Amino acid sequence: MIRFENVGMRYGGGPEILRDVSFELEPGSLTFLTGPSGAGKTTLLKLVFLAERPSRGAISMFGKDVAALRRTELPALRRRIGVVFQDFRLLDHLTAYENVALPLRIAGRAEQSYREDVEEILNWVGLGERLHARPATLSGGEKQRIAIARAVVARPPVLVADEPTGSIDPEMGARLMRLFVELNKLGTSVLIATHDRGLVETHGARELRLFAGRINQTGGTRWS
Amino acid sequence: MELTEDISPARPTPLFPRGGGGESALFGVMAIMSFLACLTLGLALGAARLAHAWERGLSGQATVQIVDAPNVAMEAQLAGAIAVLEATPGIATVRPMSAEESAALLKPWLGDADLAAVPVPMLIAVTLDPAVTLDAETLRARLKEAAPGATFDDHSRWNAGLTAASATIAWGAYGVLALIALAAAASVVFAARAALQAHRDVVDVLHLTGAKAGFIAREVQARFFALGGGAGLAGVAGAAIVAVAVALWAGTEMPGLAVDWRDALWFAAVPVVAALIAMATARFTVSRFLARAA
């Protein structure tokens, strides 16, 4: 589904942040990406959700070579990957409902066609009562759940989350993890970057361990 | 009552928040540009109408002048010329002017001199039928045959001068309008770029959520369309106040320059054009910006 082969990444003329990174995400898999701060987790995720292109190596997504993609082909591919950003990246002037509906609006769907979907997903993350709230009035955990709802509302086959439990209390963190696991059971491939070892041990899923730009793999269903 | 009823406003919230990118400054600039465009338009239309009025005054009339010709009597020339004129399509009336009328026309030049000794040319006043185009060259040739001393003057020399002058004014005005449009477009370029920079975070989220460049451009251009249209209306409103003032002050003194309410359509086009310029320029700018950013 998503395959990295000897991927290297540097910004401009700076040092190489990722070196010879190779792994594969299988359909329906749950994978943790771990490593200390500065190990390159966020950079690797940026490559996965097509915010950056690698300096070297090959990335293939849904059977397409990323290096050979034209700029106009990127949006269609990005729509197949839901992203939960570390800093949420909600649009502050939109309501919770409008933020969650954003991917559907971008896909060109009419409002009446997705209204129920959006409500359902907001209920699923426990924010069915806060449709009209704007991000400024929401707590960190609520924002995170809005961000998750936005990432999955268009039912993408892949979900990527950057430190989703980083800025919230453990109870809320566990609750969010249950959402991810549930999604995974429904068939979504989930990749979660975290520095929380406890999270990984609790779920016993496959782990990609980044250290100084290189990857070690443990557990999971498949070695690449 | 269903929960879904008022989840979202009737029209979706614009994805780019208001403010940022100097929108109020752009509004002011576009309003001033629209105001200037209206003034230029008013001047051009006024000049065209004035030229047209002068032209119409001259072009309805012509004169045939008959001077002595060897071997042909003056009266014979006059009768021949009148016969030719009356047979020519496009000529409405033919009226030979009396000797007294001709003398009166010469008086400013010759004073009270005795005209009996001077060979005074005979004049025929002709009015033209505006519905028929007169073939002046054929008429001149036929007049020459019937009356060798006759010349036909349809004032076309004066008409040509006036037409050239009004055309020059019109082209000058079009040039000024084009410059105004260009300056307006340039300011939209700056404002659109500034807006994108100010809302870079929104652009990023839209991109990463799979928005195509066209989708983002549509969001931005809709905003600038409204802004350009609003500014255009403000400019036209300002120009309308000036027009009313001019009409009140000069309406009786300079009828040609007074505002003609039939021109309202032209002025109504100004906000539309302003909105279209803003929209098209914003779309172009956003597309360029995104092509470089991606």
C-alpha cells in the first residue's frame, strides 16, 4: 500500500534527517512510529502524507511511484490519506462541523449529501453536541478529536497521526487510542507517531523505531 | 425539530477568513480607480456627444456657389445647377439666395462698397436628406457640366476635422481606461499575494486535505470578486454625486457636457468590470503562487 525503499531526506543543503529508510505499510495494519524527539518522525510522516518529497530513494503509494507523480495528481492521492496533525491545524474561523466537513467540501460534495456523515462522525468522537463550537472555545482533547474526525470523515484507507496523545491527559489519550483501534478494525491502515512507550506496549502492534534518521522494526505482521 | 436544521449557514463559510492581506486598502484603491474610470467615461461620452451635435448642425446643409464662367450666362448656370440639384437623390430642398442675401453675407468683408461693380457669386442653399447618402463626387461632375462656374461645398472638411477630434478624445479616454484597469489589476496582484501569505496555514491545510489548485483559486477569487464589485459600486456612487453636481451647475450653460442619463448603462458596467478584473487577476495570482509553492 505504502512502500519506502532506501529513502533519504534532507532539507536544502542541511544534514540528512532520514537515512536509508525502508518499510511497508500493509492494508489494514496498525503501526507505531517511535523514537526520541528529533529522530525524524515528523519528517517521515510528511513524506507519507505527501507534504514533502524525498531527496533520494523510492516511495510508492497505492501502486504509484511518488517521484513520477505530476503536481496535478497529488490531490487525488492526498485524499486517500487522512492526517491528524500534531498541532491539529483546525481552521479557527470555522465551526467544529465545518472543520470536519472540510475534506468532503474539498471533494466537491454538496452540503446536504454529507451532513449526516459529519454528524455521525462527530457523535462517534463524542462531540455531537458541539457542532457550532469554534476551535478557540474547545479544549486540547476536543480539538484533537475534531482533527481525528476531519481526518477520517472521507473514509481514507490510510490514517496518519502525529503524536495524537502528546498534549492531552492519559485518560483522554486512552480514549483516542480506542478510536484509532476501532478504525483499524474497520480496515483502515493506521500509522501513529508517538514517543509514548506505554502506548506501544499496551497495544503490542508493529513498531517502526526511528533513531538518528534510521529505522529498526519490531513486531507486526510483516518485515520488509 | 431535527438536530440537523441549522448546523451550517445557508451559504458555506468562506475558507479564507476575513482580513489580512490589506483588503480594506485594496477596497479603497479599487473604489478610487472606479471613480476615475467613471470620470474618464463621462468625459469621453460627453465629448462624443458634443462632436455629434456639432456635426449634425453642419451636415444637414450644403452650399452651391456659382461664379462667372466664359460663354455661359449666369442665369443659365443658375437654372442648370438648380435642375441638377433637384434631380439628385439625397437633396431635400434647393433655394437660390437672392442678391440681397448674398450682399448681406459679403458685407462684413467689403463694408458698404457698391457691389454692382463687383462680380458677386450666386449662392444656392441646399438642405440634405439625412436618410439618403449623397454621392458628392457624381453631383460635382454633373454640376460642372450644367454650370461650369459652380462649386459644391458640403462642409465635409469641417466634419472631418470634428470627427478626427472626437475620435482622438475617445481613443485617449480608452487609453486612460486601460491604464486604470491595469493599475487596478496590479494592486489586486499585491493584495492576493499578501492574502495568501497571511493565510498560509489555511492554504497548507487545504493542500494536505487534497484540495486542487483550482479549488483554492475559486475560494480566493470569489472573495476578490465581491471586493472588486463593492469597490466599483462605491466608485460609481462617488462619480454619481459629482455628475449630479455637474448637471446642476453646468446643465444649462454647456448642454453638450451635461450628463445624459442614457449613459447610465456604461456606468453600471464599471462595478461589473471592476469585479471581473479583481476576480480574474486573483485567480491568475493564486494559480501562479500555488504552482511555485507545490
